[in-house]
Amino acid sequence: MAKYALLRERLVQQMPAIQMHEALAASVDVLAQVHTPRYIQAVIHGGLSAEEQREIGFPWSAAMAERACRSVGGTLQAARAALLGGGVAANLAGGTHHAYPDKGSGFCVFNDVAVAARQMQLEWSAPGHGHHQHPNGLKVAIVDLDVHQGDGSAFIFADDPTVFTLSLHGAKNFPVRKQHSDCDIELPDGCEDEAYLQALEQGIEQLERRFKPDLILYLAGADPHEGDRLGRLAVTDSGMRSRDQRVFDWAFEHRVPVAMVMAGGYGRDIDTTLRVQVNTYHTALDYWHRWQALY
């Protein structure tokens, strides 16, 4: 948990150009676009069973419920800011991609990227958005580069042609039972920079061939890094930087706004995770400057 506050502190010190905003809690109605009413109420009012709390990975408390709602809210705000002309915005937390409509899993309570995808589609197809309207609906690509498969997101959007799910993940890592994303690329344990970046290239080629997104939700997990306790891959600092650069370069080439979330990062040393995530913000900030120069 400490990494969230530390990351914020470092960004404030090192990148004053980043504007910070408080994450507002997502409302029940917004959560209900993805999650079942029973599950939302159980989270908010403390009705989760012991087994449900075990699957999530931490015990229920009022603070846990509030954090879960605000974590979704932060991603909603980032997606909105990116779409409204910022080009890129980020949530310092988020990326809770193991949450399903009716349950949480793997440290994920609500699925923030799924809720953000649905809510942005709703807002950007509603009359009154004027030039922001997408007459055929807003198309969203979820580019999930956390080391664990985004199984909840894959499940939620399994039959939805308006959302493309791309997941690059460890073949033998959590979750044991994988779902079908629109594009899944499985990586062997110990995967290094070159093989990782080639796999990413394959994923981007598939995305480019099959889908034209109006928004990218980017899960920039720090856990493919070689210093991660849970990642099982061996991507270096330089490999992680190339990964982020490739995603942002592709987005820029196609003029697609990006909302970024931090997803996983479990460095044996917390400093490693922070360094990787701060580097990701440097790349995002460069993208922001390029975007501002355009418009």
C-alpha cells in the first residue's frame, strides 16, 4: 500500500508539470454498469462473506470500500480528462482487472477499467456532447501490460465488439484459469526484453489490424520487471521504458487519447517498483507535450 503515497510524492517532486486532483468516489449507478447490485451493496455495506474477502485478498473495512470506489473514480476522471483534449491522464492507482461483475479477486474489488470503458461510452454517445459525440459509439481498447492476465476485463467484454481487450501476461502466473481476451499473448517465465518487446509488437499488430479505438485504457503494470517478486519475467528498466514508449508512440501515431492506470507492481524492493512507475510517467508526460503541441 505504501507505494501509492510514495509514487505521488516523487511525481510532485520530479514532475511539477503534472496536475494532481483528488479521486472522487464512483457512484453506485456508475458501478452498476459492470457490477451486480448485490455485490456493490456487499462491498459498500460490509456484507462480503469470509470467502469473498479471501478471494479479494484483504479484509473488508469502511476504508477499503471507500478506496475501491475512489480507485474507480480516479480512472473515470483520467479517461474523461484524456478524452476532453488532454490526450493523456492517469490514475495513480487502478488497474483492478481481476474483478468480475459479481466478485472481486487478486487484490481487485471493482474493475475500474471496465467501469470507465462503459461510462465513457455512455457519456460520449449521449446527445449534448456536441463535437465529442461518436455517432457509432466510442470504441475502447484495453491494453493490459500487467504481468497477470486481465481475466475480469476479458470476461466482462467477451462478446462486446466495441471494446478490444489485449493482454500480455505470464503463461504460468495468476490467475490459474485464464479467460479469452480479444488478443492474449502468453509469455514464458524468465522472458527478457527482446522476446517481451516482440510479443508486444505482435499484440499491437493485432490491435491495429482488428480495431480502431477512440480511447486507450493502458494498464502500465510494473510487474513484468526483473525486480518484481510476483512477476516471474526478466524485463529490465530499459525494456520497460521501450514498452511504454511503444504504446504511447502507437497511440500518438493514431491520435488516440490514453488513460493510464498503474496496475501491479510488487518489487522485492519498493524502490524498484517506484522507479519503473516514475519512468512510465516520464514517457506519459512526453506524450502529453507532443499532444499539446498538436492542438
